[in-house]
Amino acid sequence: MKQKLKLYLQLLLTFMKIGVVTFGGGYAMIPIIENETSKKKKWIEPDDLIDVIALSESTPGPISICAATFIGYKVAGLIGAFCATLGVVLPSFVIIYLISLFLRRFEEIRIVRYAFFGIRAGVLALLIKAVISMFKKSPQNIVAYVIMAASLIAVAFFSANVIIVLLSAAVIGLAATLIAKKRGHEL
Amino acid sequence: MSIYLLLFLEFFKMGALTFGGGYAMIPFIEETVLSHGWLTTGELVNFIAVSESTPGAFAVNISTYVGSEVGGLFGSLCATVGLVLPPFVIILIIAKCYEKFKESLIVRGVMLGLKSTVVGLIGATVLKVGYEVLFPLGFSFENFGTELLTGNFWFIIVVFAVMLFLLLYKKLNPILIIVLSAAAGILAGYTGLISV
């Protein structure tokens, strides 16, 4: 029992550490997760970690939440998954909550207004880079390109509802994959 | 509906439906916060900068922030729990039957659709945010030469081009991009190049 409690605490603390040091989130977290959970703690094999990444790509939600839940569960079951997920969320929850208390007032200060005006241009560049890297990671075939173009046009020019676009894309992707399989080739 | 339940449900939907993490969520967040009047596009852009400069996943950060703005501490708890719950439950289920899940043709097909649509959705957001940032007063051909092409406009164009170059070809860290563009804004503000 005591050993179990110690393990839960370790999961909580290790994932809190991961939550604190990963700025920007996303794939930047992977090397740190690997270092903490596979190299230092031997909780998970490096090969399994690759599976975790693939898994979080094909399930909804941020990669850090998926990895924490998966590793926590493998190490110590349901409570382990809970501790690890709580750990990875807690630092950013606390930090962002504190920021939210004064961000609006802070935005009214002159120098901050100037800074945020400049930042708009920088954020636009960050978003473009995000599109490029998402494109590189996505499937490369005719069905994928058609879905990309159609969803861009539907949302940007016809203000289509995002949930409806997501669901239609899932249905079209599934239909295309099944049809291709029936005809004996792969998408 | 109580504001807390609404926050929980809206972020639960996001947590359940956005694949790819990070910026893949932005189109969804934009639609949600604008339709409820929780944030403006300008505030959302500011928050992207804040989130890049603080630890943690963007999706978690934005849910905590919107929750707090709309419903205080309890609001931010409801939004964040709503966001985290779907991936938590889904991963728990899948952890048990991962091998089967990986091989499944249905999963592959659905993923083909979702991964592709996310690219288009972010593309749409970039267009919308870009329009907001370049033409905050709206765009029309009548005032094109005069009111639109101000110092603000040229400032954004130049800083955007330099930052994109630094990101794509110099592989600069996003935090550095934010710091540099903030510095450019402060400099331009105090020298009177831009009026904000």
C-alpha cells in the first residue's frame, strides 16, 4: 500500500515537472517525456513511447494529456493515470489562472499595447508555420487534398460550422478508405 | 443554462473533437469564443502569444484562461476539466486494446479525414486572423490607398515577413519570435511609426 502511494506521488511529481518545463506544448514535450519517464524512471520502454505518440496523434486532445494518461495507466492503473494527468495539467492551470487575473488590465498599459501590436505580426507567422508543419504530417493523397481545400473554403468563405466540417471529413475519409480497400489498393 | 455547465460542455466538445493538438484547436476555439462573446479575435491573438511564452499545452491554457475570464476560478476549473476529460477517458479505453486499435481500417479511414481537414481548418483561421491583423477596420477598395496603407499596415507586413523568415529558415524558437516582435512593436510605438 505504502509503495503504491509512493508511486502515485512520483507520477504526480514527475508529470508536474514535465508540465512546468515544456513551453509551447505539443511535440516539444516528447524528448522531455522520454527523458523523465523512460530514461530516468524506467516506467516505459522507448518503443512503447513511440506507440504513445502515434496513439495521441489518432485520438483527440493534447499530446501531453494523452501521454500522461497512457503512461500513468501502464505504471499504476486508473489512479496512476489520474495522478499523471493531474500533474501535467496543474502547473499551466495555476500559471494561466494567475495571468488571467491581471491580463486585461495589463493590456491597457501603453508599452504593453505597443508590444502586443508587434506580437500580432509574430503570431501570424507562427500560425503559418503551424499550417506548413501540419500539412507535412498529414496524409498525402488526392482525397486528403480535396478535404483540405474543401474545409478551408467552407470555413473561411462560407462560415461553416467547425463540428459539421470535422464530422463530414471523418465520414468522407472513412468512405474513401473503405472503397479503396474494396478495390484492392490503399490510401 | 448555467455558465459553468456551458463552459464545461463547450470545452468538452473541443477536447473530444480536436485531433492533432495545439493549433489544431484554434478554429474551434475561435468559433466558440466569438459566438458566445467571450473573447475578441484580437484578445485571442494576444493569448496565443501568452500561451507560447508559458508552459503547458495551448488547449489547456486557453481553456483555463477563457474559463477564468467568463466564470472566475470555478469557471476555469469547469472548462479545463471539460477539455481534459475526453482524451483521458478515450486513452484509458484504448490503452487496453491498443494493438487492435492501431490496425483498424475504420480508425485509419477516420484519421485520413480528420488529419486532412485540420490542415484546411487552420488555413481558414490563418486567413481570418490575417485579415483582422492587416485590416482591423475592414477592407474596401474605396479607402485602399489612403486609410488602409498606414504605418500600422506596413509595420505588420515587414515584421510578419521577417518573423516568418526567422521561423522557417533560421528555425528560431517561438518564444524568441514573440520577444522580437514585441520589441519591434515597442520601438515603433515610441518612435511614432505606428498608432495604437
